[in-house]
Amino acid sequence: MALSKKIVQLIIFFIIANPVMYKITSKLPVIGGRVADSTGRPTQFGVFVHALVFVLVSMLAMKMTSNK
């Protein structure tokens, strides 16, 4: 994996795993209340959702940056 792809992965992880992102997604009407508690700390369900989003976004980014 090239250095630029690793940097993209790092940026994606930083954005999705950031505690501020949990506060933002906790306000979504569909899954909001289950992603973070009232203080903004992630729940286990929230960690799972953000991990799933990270995998999907990473796969998309790798596909878009592939040399094929």
C-alpha cells in the first residue's frame, strides 16, 4: 500500500472515530439515541456503527484510488 493510501486511511479514521462525530451522529433521527449517550460518549452500538462506516468508506476510497 502506497504512503498516500495510508494517509487517506488515517484521515478517514480520524474523521469517523472522532468524538465530535459521535455527537453529530447522535442527533440523527434513525439511530441517534443509540450511538452516544447524553454526555456524548459512544455506546457499544455506536462504536460498531462507526467501525462499519469506516470499513465501507475505506473500501470505497481504496477502490477510487486504485491504479486499475
